Amino acid sequence: MSQISLDLEPDVIYTNPGIPLASGNQRMFNKILVFLSQKPVRKSTISNLDRVRFIIAEIFDFASSDSMIWNSIRSTNIRRPARNFIWKAMHEAFHVGLFWDHVQHLEHLGLCSECRLPETMEHILLECAFPGQQIIWTLTKRLWNMRWSEWPKLTLGLLLGCALTKYRTLRGSQHHSRNRFFAIIASTSMYLIWNIRNERVLGGRTHTETEIHNRWVALLNSALKRHQLLTDKIRFGSLSRKRQLVLETWRGVLHNEDALPEDWINCKGVLVGIRPDTQNSGIG
């Protein structure tokens, strides 16, 4: 007796993909809409996330997730313009370097006019021979060394993840003031380097070493003053900073610090330990 084979596969015509509308709820549908609206991540973004992840693991033996890296960029230790810059740099959203390789007749704009190398963000922030980055990082290291001896080897990954450092005390707990101070000076310095580059390339300006030096000092003094003001609970409420946190962050890097009171928050004229360059500026 011959066997009869039955086709048990459902007919595509009568198969409805998804879930019945009546069996869903708003939360479920929101999740589905969020998932469907997700844009593909750029390869350059993935690469930069891996740069940050690798250097943080190498230096601090800490495994950072994508969400940790993105959240670190939103750190209040970094001023908003610098946060926006780091976010765009992470996505390689700036028209520099290899971006111009795909623009016909404008490929030359992707080269540094001084070094004749691709003007990537890494080149701009860490390698370019134009006056700017070398002077600024020398000043940054000098200020850091006023309190701590070990200055890390800078990479693009460490700069993009400057608010993710995990320095520790001798007891093994997180050194919050050290981590906070690195985020402040690294983000301030790299954003100044970027602005000086734009003024030179887009505005045709030239910068002297004295001007660069004094602009960096002014920015650090401004950051210090801002932190002093943010301790005002009446003015800033829940957004205010703890006095002890600010005192500890800037301890050891101030000008004439021995002459200052223990709590100098309300004192005027508190400045960082590196002074403006007056030798060639005609000041004084």
C-alpha cells in the first residue's frame, strides 16, 4: 500500500508575520519601533570605540563597554563645547583627512600643508608640526607634573576616553580627583588645539608660541574659576559642586598655593601654577 505524503508547511498566503495587534501593548510596540529605527553604526565609530576600549584596558586594566564610553563623554568635568567636539570626533564627523579622498578635485584638502601627511584627527591633536599641539601638551604635562609624576603616553583613544580613566590610590580605591583633573586638562587642551587648527586652516591666522601659551593658561584659569563658582548651592542648587571636591581636584597645581587659605573657594585671584608668558607679549 503506497504511503501518502502530506505537506504540513503553512501556506505563505495565509501566514501573517509579526504579532496580532490585539495581543500587543504600548510598551511592546515602542520597543519594536525603537529597534526598527536604529541606524547602522559607522565603521569609523566602531573603530574609535575600540581605540578607547583598548587603551583604557591597557593602562588601567579596566574593561569598558560602549555605553560606558558614551556616558563618559557626557561627563560634567568636560565643558559642553569640548563634549560636542569629542562626540563628533568619535563619529569622525569632521571634514578632515580621508574624508576628502572621495571628493573629486579636492583631494589635496586632506593633506596637512606643513607635514604633507593625511590630516587625520590623530595627526591634528598629536603629531602636527604646526605651532599648537606640541606647545599645549608640553604645558599640560607640566601642570600635571606639579602634583603627579607619571604622565601617560597620549593616544587618540586616551583623549577620546579622557573621562574614563581609572587612576587609583595606594589603597586601591579610585583616585577621583586625579581622574577628574585629567578629564579637565585633556579635554580643554585638545579642544584648544582643534580651534587653533581651524583658525589657521579656515581663517588664515598664524599663532605665536606666546599667544598659544597664554590662551591655554587663560582657559585653565577660566575652568578653575568656573569650578569655584559652581560650589554656590544657592545659585546652582542640585547642579552645584561640593566644595571639598573642587578643593581636592585643584590641590597642588595652584600658583603661590602656600599663601592661600585651606579653603580658597571664595578667594579672588586664585590661578593655576603656570603663569602667562610676558617675555614676548609686551605685557608688564
